[in-house]
Amino acid sequence: MSLTVLMNAGPWLSVPPPGYGGIENVVATLVPELRRLGVRIVLASVETSTLPVDEKISVFPDGQFHALQRPYNQVCGVAQAHLSGVVRALHTRDDIDLVHDHVEAVGLATMAAMGPDAPPALHTLHWDLAKHPELYGNLDGGDRVRVNGVSASQLARAPQALRDHSVGHVYLSTPLAVDADRRPQADKGDYLIILGRINPGKGQDLGARLAQQVGFPLVLAGPVGPYHRPEDLAAAGDEARQNPDVRFFYDHVAPHVDGDLVRWVGTVAGQERDDLLAGARASLFPLRWEEPGGTAVVESLALGTPVVSTARGCLPELIEHGRTGLLTTDEEELGELVLAAGLLDPDECRREAVARFTPAVMAQRYVELYERVRQLAARP
Ligand code: UDP
């Protein structure tokens, strides 16, 4: 296929990311598969990105993640400086067939403002946007600019302007799903795990109370605000409490963390993360927000760990109740579901991941959307 895509990963982290990094992980997973399908990739990112691509463009020497702690207008300033590099490239060359943009709100607005001669653009929505319609108020790229979601429920909740420009959704995927059915089976422990940022929406406080109720050990893995290790958070002292996720942790989660039944292990990565997930009886998602994409959900399935969750956001799309996990609309029922999760078959979870959540499945779907976006842009 002769198609050149400018993949705009943004200026926040290098690709692949050094640790936590949602968008950058998606790009790092998608790009090798697209290139295998013959797509040429021009990556717009930061200079420290090491992902093999056909060409790189960047404005910043390294990731500007630290800038995300600043006021919103300054965050936009960093995004805009990066985007000016993308716009310059699009103005000065004619080999780009399509822009695949991942820069929240500002990227889409920039693409929309570029005028009819710019290449068509597909903007992937990564967050739950229902609470932020103002970010996407006046979207008008005509037929040239389109969006996709990472689940149907995310799109259904998105502001009307986005839904009007949508070409559908593409589920997140994980390299762990490749050959998941041939992976040696991990011995299942009797513990539960919540893998993800410590945040009220992810519901670790609810999970901790649940663990105490049912008597299963619970491992909480993930950063608290910018702190990846318990010792870093302890060393940061009272100033750390300015971060809302730190306050949530201290006020609602830490009182249950006894180091025995409920443990916070900080951010885990690589083999340690995979082993922890694979060995868990169930992966818990006691969500209070509408999870838009749920990478940790598909990672759990790929590693043969059933999911127990509140039926929010994309969870009912990713999990088949009774086969790959157990869902409920009633928080009070989660305890019973945790007890029943031991009856679910890890092989069914792996099979589901192999069928639906491999990088190849995601890339194939994006190639279809690229075609659709180009057709719509070419419409007289
Ligand atoms: N993650 C990780 N280590 C941790 C916690 C999370 O590697 O200690 C990864 C997790 O495996 C997943 C990503 O961070 O790939 C979280 O993505 P998800 O879509 O589940 O959540 P969000 O983007 O909302 O944080």
C-alpha cells in the first residue's frame, strides 16, 4: 500500500514512553503494524523518541510531560509550539496523504483550521470528553477532518460536534495479545489487582474496602500523581498534597493500606507488571468514571486474568459477562463477583484477546478508517 501518514504523537513523552504513557503506548503499538502493512510513517514527536519510523519531525529535544502540571494556557502553548512544527511540515511538502493526530483538542483545532488544501486528518479521542465539551466547541474542518473514538460508549457520550465528525471507534490493543493463546499458563494466586493511576475515577478506595470485606489480598499498582514509588511520595512531604490524586490517596486509600491485606506497590513495569497481572485471581475495575478505552482491561485478558468491574464506560464492550469477566451496575455486588471470578476460565480471556485486541487487528481497522477519511475528504 502506498500511503504516507504523519503520525502526530505530541510533545509530552518520547515514543515508546519510558514508563507510564497512554497515547505514546498506542502509537508505539500501532506504528510497527502499519509499517508491516506498507504504510510510510512520518512521526511527529520529540527528538528522544526511538520508535523505528521512516522519518521523524520534532520541535522539542525531549518530552515535556512536566509542563502538564502548569496552568492550562501554558499547556496549550507547549502543544501549539509542537504543532507549529507539524503545520510547517504540512505546508512545505506534498507527500503526506493523511495526518493521524493524537494531540488532545489543540491538535484537532489546528488540523481543522488548516484550510482545504491541507491533507485529510483523523484525530483519535483518548479521554472521556462528556465533561469537557468546551474543548471541542467549534470544530469545523469541513469534510477534511474526522475523529474516531476508542470505544462506542466514549463516542456516544462525546459532544455533538465530535459525533458529527466521527468515523467510528477502534479498540485499544496490546502486544501481550500476540500469541497469548500459546503463552505458558501462570499459576494463579489468590490475590486481586487494580492496575492503573490511583485516582477517584479508578476507584481504588472502593477496591480496598472490597478486599477487606471478602478477605482476599489486594495489590494496588500504579502511580499516585507524579509519584511512582512509595518512598518518593513519602519523601515529598506535605507539598505533594497539592496534587488532587495525592490527596485522594491519603484521604481515601492510604487508611486501608496495611501492607498486608492491601498493598500499594507503586508503578510496576515490564515482566514484573505482567507477572503480577497474570498471577491475579481477578483484575478489579471498581470504576466511578466512564472508562473510555481501558488498556489495562485488554492487558488483563491477554494474560488470562478475568475482569471484575462496575459496568461503566467501555467495560461492557470489552468484557463478556460470565465468560471473560463479571460486571455489575451495583457496587454492592462486587464482593460476590470477586468470589465467583475464580470459576472463570483464563483460556477464554486469552482467546478473546487474541481475537479482538492484537496490534494487527487495531492496525487493520485504522487502515480502513484512513481510507474512509480520504474518501470523505475527496467528496466533491
Ligand atoms: N500501567 C503500568 N504500570 C502501572 C500502572 C499502569 O504499566 O503501574 C500501564 C497499564 O499497563 C496500561 C496503562 O498504564 O498500559 C494505563 O492505561 P489505561 O487505558 O488502562 O488507563 P489510563 O490511560 O486512564 O491511565
